[in-house]
Amino acid sequence: MASLIPRKKPFLRWTTTTTNTIRSMSQSTSLPRTVARVRDHGFDGLMDAHKKLRRVCKLRDLILLSSSTDNNPSRSIPVPRLENLARRYLGMKQFESCGTLLNFPHVFEVFEHPIQRVLWCRLSLPALRQIDQESLAVHSMLPDTILRLRKLLMLSNTRRLPLGHIRLARADLGLPDDFEYSVILKNPGFFRLFDEGDEKFVEVVDTGDRLGLVVCAIERRRELEYRSRGKDAEDVRFSFVVNFPPGFKIGKYLRIAVWKWQRLPYWSPYEDVSGHDLRSFEAMRRMEKRAVAMVHEILSLTVEKKMTLERIAKFRLAMDLPKKLKEFLLQHQGIFYVSTRGNMGKIHTVFLREAYRRGELLEANDIYLARRRLFDLVMMRPKSGGVDMRGELSGFRREEECFGRECVERMGPGLGTYVNDSVVVCDDEDDSTDDGQRNSRDCVSRADLK
């Protein structure tokens, strides 16, 4: 009978278990780990629209790469060949590329070959102008881009980053495609490129002006707040701009936790913390807030104040970011927003909430404005531009043939004027709409189309 009576656990064992539980909770930040996630339809709607933009950009780059030859100055390609290339290299389904060409007529032009009687495609004039504008914007902002790249390298513990990680984020940082030669190798006073094992690394060179580079974007914002409010802004010394998504219900205890967390001191992301003792609970809390400031500074260095979570995770080891980065960012919904829209949840895009308002970037730059023009072309409806989207291509028909130099065609800037001794074919487009659009004449050389 004595063996059936349950034995009481010793008090010491219960005390040890309770202490371990409290310790595991104390190792985290002062904010609760489980916070109800509320979706922001402004950012999610923007990512749904960017899904179309990514598909258009992939097809646009494929057309430019496959038609970049001296014998093809019109940069056109047969539609069947584009269909095969899209299925092979882009993983598109059958007829998906053809549907993309017809769904976005302001970016792509489809015309009938006058001799081979097959459909060809090329980029529209507004799309070609957008490429030139973005290229000019990237080169005009190159000094500012070099400064941002130096600051990104200084965020690393070793002041160096792998070249492959920077290449993945080159579009977010506003770097040109050939940044390894046009930015890094052309500026040996700022960067040093070296090999270590099987990987290339980029290291920042100390030029003596480090004090002007180690100022974070949030610190400049606090300085403006101090100048405007004076002594009343003492509470923003270590705080961040917190804007919770619409519909987020903040309770009493969460409000108190956020209030305490905003006043918690932390080390700057540019500060070397190797000499500090990081084993205490207070040091762990400061390091977690420093990780928030680190992600905040990374997003502030980008062109559009956003970056995919997968690209930020590439810098995790070099910048002391937490291992479970997604769960960590979801604890701070008032500072960041993690969107899973746009690619069936495979890509997570992190936005800096304070930089956006209703899906628009507050401080727009030249690169953002140039990319925005392509986004406007993608979102523009076919009817708004007088494009006939019926099943047949009634606007592209062949009316006459000219020989020799008697027919000269101008296809707009970037496409050139085709005049040679071979046969030149003129296609007269009759884009008649309700508003009485004027007719346009397109002439394409046979030698260029073959």
C-alpha cells in the first residue's frame, strides 16, 4: 500500500524547475514573444502588385539578353523562341510568357514578321526609356551608393563581407551590375577586394573619417526630434519610431512592455562590443535591442527601404543577428513589417514601416522614381493607352513593301534608324481608337529580322 501512495517531490527540485523557467523567460527581450500578428493590407497589396513586376522584369531581361547582337539592332525576338527560353531558364509554364506579352502591352510590343509570317516581340519605347532613366539614376547616385556600401561594411564585426552576399543585394543597395569593377576596384581608397579560400571578400579601408560614418539613421532622426522639442524629447533618447498596423490591439501589459523597452539603453550597431561581458541578462537585452537597430540600419541603407528576409539572413553571422530572424522581427511589428505576399509565401519581404505611408516611399530618390515608372507601366490598363486587346492582332498588318533606300523608318530613341541596301519592309499600324489616335508607321529591315 505504501508504494501506491504518490511521493511528494522535494521542495528543492520544484524550486530549481521554477528558477529555470524564469531564467528562460528572462533571456528574451522585455517584449512578449507571442504577439498576435496583424496583416497590413497596404504592404500586402504592394507586394501583390510587385509579383507582376517581377514576372515582367524576368521576361524583359530575357528579351534583352537573347536579342543583344549586332545583327539585331531592333532588339526583337520571335515569340516561339521566347516561349522556349522562358520555359527552360525561367521555369514558366506553357504559353505563360505569351500571356505576359499580351497582358502588359505598355511594356511589350507584339508584331507580325512581314516575311516569315510569325509573331515577334520587343520592348516598347516607354520601357526602353525607363531602362535608360534607371541607368542614368544609378550612375548619378554613385557617390551616395559608395557611402552606403562603406557603412554596410562597417556594420560587420570584421569590417568585411563576402562579395557574393553583396551581389545578391546589389539591386536593393542601388549598385550597378558591374559594381565589382565600377565601384570596388575603381575606388581602392575605400574598398579592398581579396580572396580567402574559395570566396572573395570586400573590406572597407579606414580613411580617417570614421566618425562621420558611424551615425545611424535613427540617431539623425532623434537629433531632429531634440531640436524641435528640446527638453521634452528626453524620452526618445533610445527609442524607435513605432507605428502598429491598423487593427492591432495593444493591451495594457504590452503597452507597459513597449514603454520599458523604448527606454532600454543599447550599443550602437557600429560599436565594437567584443570587449564587453555579454553573459549577463542586461547585456543580452541590450544585444537584442542592438539587433533591432542593426536591421533598422540595413533597411535604411537600401534604396527602397525594404529587403527580402533571405538576403538579410546572409548577414546574420557577420552582424550578430538572431538565428530565428523571422520570429524576432515579428516581435517588433511597430518597427518592421514582414510580408509573405508576392510569391506564394516563398519570399519574405521586410519593410521599414516609418519610411512608408499608404504604400508610398516618403523620401523618394532618383532610382526609386525610375523603377516606379516601370511599375506604372505594368499597372496601367490596356484600355487607358488605346491598346486593342482582342484576339487578333489587327493593329499589325502589312500594307506595302519598299525597296532600297526609298523607305526610311525611325523607331524612336534607343532603337536606331535602319537604312541599308537590302530590302526594307514597312508595316503601317492603324491604331484607330475611339479618341481618333493617329496612325504610326513601322519599317523593319529584312536583314535585321532574319
